[in-house]
Amino acid sequence: MRAIVTIALRELRGMFYSPLAWTLLAVLFAICAYMFNAGVLSYQIQMLEYQTYGMRGGLPLTERTIAPMLGNAAVLLLLLMPLLSMRLIAEEKRQGTWPALACSPISPTGIILGKYLGLLLFLAIAVGLLALPPLTLYAYGNPDTGQFLAGLLGLFLTAAAFGAVGLAASSATEHPNVAAVVSFGVLLMLWILSWMGNASGGTVDKMLAYFSLMNHYQNFLSGVISSADLSYFLLLSAAGLLFARQRLLADRVQG
């Protein structure tokens, strides 16, 4: 366990030693904050229209402001995560530091879990940063805390699945750019599977819709946390880590 934590902290420090992590956080926060403010402004305009025409009731604050921002944040992470995860193993192979780590007494599972834990720590920081703009709503309104927290959990699980797929891609090549392209292609395909799945409603289409990342994430944005969605993200992450572990075992056999 100590080796896993040591590798995780080394990965986290490595991310923040490079300008890439800082740039990704800055870009992610700036775009999401802008989208959130735009959503709040749109909400205020719509509420004024409601009041002008004497309509009763109101608009759901969380669904109109926080949920869209978190939804767009997942799309941004789909674009940005391959840039971050590509360096986990492929960069070490390119720099020639990978053989020393791969052949160390640490088990392949420990190495993979350590690198993944480091990535999860970074994602926790990113999700915590993205939670700041919605928190300002509590000073002026009454957002649905349960839906807000479910959305944050969904965003973290989605990003964690992105990271596991990226780690798997990074383990399969010595070229970080290739790893980024492969992981982006896989993630995009998983994201848009529901487009075909929602088209006709056939058995195969329903299966495609089930395997869609977007469908499972949208349930969290609606405030629904189900065991099926949790299992989906955990299994997808586990599949990525298992693939990376097998690749590491193959590297050790080949010497």
C-alpha cells in the first residue's frame, strides 16, 4: 500500500511540475465558470419573463444552472483527459524511465493502481474547483443540494473512467500522442453510442444505449444515483486498469 501511495504522490507532483496540469485546470475552470454565469443570467431572464406574464411557479434552479455546467464539464474532460493521461506510461517509455519502474519489485497491480490513484487525486482537485461557482448560488437562492452532489459524483466517476481508458491507451504504446488519439477515439465512441441507441429502439440499439457513457452520466445530473450507473463506471474503470496491468505483465515477460 505504501508503494501505491508513493507512486500516486509522485504522479501528482509530476503533473503539477509541468505546465500542462495547471493549464488544463485553468482552461477547464474558466470555460465552466463562463458557462455557469451564462446559465445563471439566462435563468434570471426567464424568471423575469415568468413574473412579467404573471405565471405561477418557477424554474428549477439547479436543473437550469448547475446541471448544464456539469454536463459541459464532462465534454471538456473528454477532450482534455487524453492529454493528461497520455503521459502516465507512454511518456515514461519515451523518456526511458519506464523499464526501471516496470522491473522494480513493486507488483504490476501496485504500479497501475499507484498511477491511477495519482490521476484520481488530480481529478478530485479539478472537480472540487468546478464546485466553486455553483456554491455561490447558495448566497442568492436555494439549489437542490442532493442533485448538486449527485452531479459532482457523476462528474468524478465519469472523469475517473476517462482516466482508466487513457491509462490503458498509454500502456499500449511508446508514443504519448498516439495514446491521446486512441483514448480520445474510444471515449468519444463510448460517449456517442447512445445516438444510435436512441434512434430506433431495437435490441442492439438498446444495448448500445446501455453502454453509452452519456446516458449513465445524465442520470447523475438528474439527481439519480443508481447501482446500475455506479456499477457501469466501476466496471469500465476496472476494465481499463486490467488492460494496463496485462500490458505491464507482457512488458516484463518481454524484458
